[in-house]
Amino acid sequence: MRKRYVFIASAALASSVASALPAVAATPPATTCPTPSTGYGRMFPNLAAASFSDSALSGLAQATIAAPEVDPTPEGTLDPEENTAITAGYTYFGQFVDHDLTADDRPNDLTTPTPVSSLVNLRTPQLDLDSLYGSGPTNSAQLYESDAMHLRVGALLTGSADTGARDLPRSSNGQAIIGDGRNDENRIVAGIHSMFIRFHNQMVDAVKSERALWTNAEVFTEARRRVVNQYQLLIVNDFLPRIVGQRTMNEVLPVQRGQLTPRLRIYNNCAQMPVEFSVAAYRFGHSMVRGLYRINSEVNRLPVFSGSFGIPGIDLVGFSPSPSNFGIDWAQFFNGGKRVPTTVAQLSYKIDSSLTHSLSLLPLPVSSAGPADLAKRNLLRSTQLALPSGQDVARAMGVRPLADDQILVGKATGDAAEATAITNISAEFAGKSPLWTYILAEATADAYPISGGKIVGEQRAPFRLGKVGGRIVAETFVGLLASDPNSVLNKQSQQPRQPQATSIKALFDRVSEMRTQRPVRPMRR
């Protein structure tokens, strides 16, 4: 978990009235800046850094990581840590998207103060699936079949009703041959990557059948366009509304005169890839990771990480060939689609300031020389890059900051004993919470009534990102789409060449039901 065209407007978007927010002078006007490139920047460059001692950050990280589950909740029983508003697959779709947007391969030093302007983003700052396509068939030929159209596929996997389920393509030493090796970090995000490989290959076959006289290069270009369009649709119509809420989406992307029109107040191209997004707000997904996952009916529930590495099958760590019966049943992860569900999708954990214990056991390829504790890594990186406090960001956005006793750290289960006010961990956090922790606590404060550092009533709203975190995430996505001339926002007048799936599950159902029209040679292990 390292740092890492045709548009269908929903009825909710069309019918909602965007609410007004105070004007914010976060960065210079967008007209003075080029389109985003390979740099990082700040949404709030004039805010002071929030700094903390190592002991305070260590205490906060320790309070954020949950204890090991000695007696896991039985399957079929609602766990108080589960978020009934978001199923488990969105956690890993979000990770897949992150790997399409950001990559930072600096040496694993999380403590040396580092100017944001010195950072280089190895991914294009567009939702263009370069993590899937690499640099294309010419410059990333290893990802493609000899026809320079189809992406290479991996070995067939069993265990799922999807008889076409596949591992990632791999070299003889087991290394995944994909555009971004981080998508082999765990079996679930690897499975999503594999589904998009299959989807692309199906689009190649569809385009080839429609345009028999086109060159292979023309077929590839059109197939990629269709895949990227569908991917962007899923982000705007399915993923983001679940994470930030439809109201926030309506504010940031209202429908005006029949067109989705970006309404950005804190993001512009001067921010490049804003660190407030990449280092803090978009790391909300870490809190959604469950303790255990069932990937299909044949394999028992497993954690993502177990503290061991190199023993396939004891957890869901990747970086090696998948066990042959690890085909993923996506009905375990997403609702929706055309199929009548025979299983109930697992739920994500709540967006709160608690991380499951397995995230303190990151495997070596992820953690390298740094701490294996993901909470500590996030907090160190925020300090290293001089992020402002959550309270200062809230004020800059015209949002009333949470009081110290509303910023809870721990599980948001409704049990007052499972979370504590951040100032009980260290007085250093009085009035200045780390931005990442603030954004997680904001989701809890929206979902539960909180008083005196405790949850004091029943859950009153779904667990989603709040006014600060939700707005940063929504505006960054919409801003990046708006700056891409080929995105769904800038190609709304085009008509689809094929029906568009309206949910991730619907797309995956379609992919699993289709077959490529030519045999595709899997990679040898």
C-alpha cells in the first residue's frame, strides 16, 4: 500500500441543487497554470505545517491499529465494525484507482523533510489506466501479445463461478508482468487488474469484428478508449458517490443545461497532484480494510497480511503466483449487476480512525526499510511533507473545525470504550490533528453524535467522507477529469458504441459472461 466518453448522468445528479460553499483561495487561479504533469503540489500552500514529536505520532499510530481479533465475528453476523453503506470491493477498487494516479518510488525514507516540489509522480495525473496499459504496445511490449492489441493474461484459476478467472500474467520467477507492480500487492487488487485485462481483450475483439479493415494499432486505440471511458464512468457514477456521498458529488459536479459541469473551489491545476489528497484524504481506504475476507466458497476466510511472506495461501499477499483455487467470486465483494445474488457481499469496515491489525504487518516488498505499521507510515509521511493540520484545512475551506473532543481515535462501533479523544493520546494534538486522522475522525463525527470524547448515541448517518475529506477527494477526481481533454467530462456529446455498465459489479458480470473470440496464450509461470 505504498504511494504509492460518453457520459450517463444519474437522475440524482440531474435533480439535485448544488449547495453554495464559501469561496476559497487555495491556490492561484487555474488560468495561470498548465495542465497537471508529473509533479506534486499543495491545495493550501499558505497553511503552516503541523509538526509532532515521534513519541506523539507513535502513540497515535498505536491507538489507531486495532488489537488482533482473537474471536472473529462469524460469517453472516453483522460486525459492529462493518459499514453497511459500502461493500468490501470498493476498498480495493479504490486502491486500483490510486495506483492509476500516483506513484512515488523514492527511497523508503519517511522522516527527512522533503519539499513537495521535489516529488515526481511516476503515473500520469489522469484516469487513463496507465497502470494497466503501461506505455502502450510499442514501449511496453512485454505487457502485450504479439499482435500488439491484446494484453497478456495469466493462468486460469478455479474456485469461482467465473470460469474465466485468471491470475496476473507472470514471468518464470513468479513476478507479475503488469504496468504497475503494486497491483500485485494483494490478491483482491490483483483480481481487479485481471478483470480489466480481460475487459480490454474483449473490447479488442469487439472492435476488430466491427472494423475488420482497421489496423491493429487503430483497433487497440479504440479498445483502450472504450475501456477508459467505462472506467471513468464507474468512478463518477458508482465509486465516488458511495465514498463522498451524492450530495457532495452534486455540489462538485452539478448538471447544468444537461451537461455535467465541474464546480471546483479548492482544486486547480496548480496543485498538480495535491499532497492533501495523495498523502492524507485518499488514504481513507486503509480504514476500510477488513480483518478477514472470503474470496470464494472453497477458500476459508483469510487476512490481507499475516506477518509472514512467501507462503502463498495463508493470507492474501501477492507478489507470487496465486494458488490455483483463488479465483475470486465478485459477488462476495460487490452488490448490483444483472445476476440474482446467491451470496451476500461482505461489507467494508467503517471509515473511522481505526485500522485492522493486519495493516501493522505489511510484508517486506511493501514496507522495505520503513516501519511495517501502516498507520505510523501514513503519519510520518504527512509530517515529512509538512501537511497542515485538519483544523487549519477545515478553516481554509470555510468549514467549522471539529473540537478536540470530537476527534476520536479507535473503532467507531458505538461502544464508548472503543475510541478516545485524540488529546487523550497526547496534548500535542490539541487544536492540530494530523490531516489524515482528522479526515477519518470527521467521518465518525458525521455518523455518530459525539460529546466529551465519547460516542453518546445511535448511528445517525452512513459512514462516508465528511465536508473536508469528501470535498478534497471529489474535487481532485473531478479536477483531473476536467483537465483531461479526452475524459468523460470533455466528451459528453459522443454516443456510446456499446451499453455502459452502471456499477463495478455489472461490469464484472459482463466480463465473466463474455469470452474472447480468439484463444489468448497465458504467460508461463
